[in-house]
Amino acid sequence: MRIAVFRKAHFNAAHRLHIKDWSDEKNEKVFGVCSNRYYHGHNYELEVKVIGEVDPITGMVIDLKVLKDIIEEKIEKRFDHRNLNEEIEEFKNLNPTTENLCFVIWKILRATLDEKFELFVRLYETPRNYVEYPA
Ligand code: NI
């Protein structure tokens, strides 16, 4: 039996949406207040979905404690209370939109989780705005 298990997590981070090659005017026109040079914060909510076969002995797809520890270690410790633009290597030349952050998180978790699992990452930037990868 294949089934999906979920783990929720949370972190706070600051960012601004900004393309270095563009003028301040163009950045402001495209990204509005999100391009504010003094940054702004979000309470990001993360949902990690892992799909796999239920082990016939343990009855589990993945030990949720193991998944929790991976998310804490690889994502929360790395991103919580950080300035994404200034402190996170992946965003030195990549706009820290919810889309890009979601994909960066997926890549980190994908590299950690056993290949036998399917992995989906949903990231809420606000309670109403969220993205999911893969689509
Ligand atoms: Ni923002």
C-alpha cells in the first residue's frame, strides 16, 4: 500500500524581491512593496509530503521523527531568522520568491531523503499565498 505522510514546519525569514540588473524603478514597478530595500519578513509555513510504501512490519512509510529531524536540521536551522537575500548562498543570484524558496527546499530535502520516496513541498508565504513543488 502506498500512502502519503505529511510533516509541517515553520520558520521566519526576511527578504526582498529584487533583480540586481534592474533599476530601482523597474524593481519597484514589478515587485511593488516587496522590493523595499530595507527588507520585510514572512512567517513561512512548510508542508512536506512523502509518499511511499507502508512497511508491512512497522506499518510506517517513514519514521516521522526521522523526517522531523531532517526538516529541523536541513531547513529550519538553515533558514530561520535569516535574511534570504544576504545570508543564503542559493539566493546570491536568485530572486527569493516563494516559488524559488520552495524549489530550493525541495532540492535540499530530495538530496537527503531515500530515493524510494516521492517528495512534495508546499510552502506558505502567507496563510493565503502558497506554492507547491513539483507542480
Ligand atoms: Ni515578501
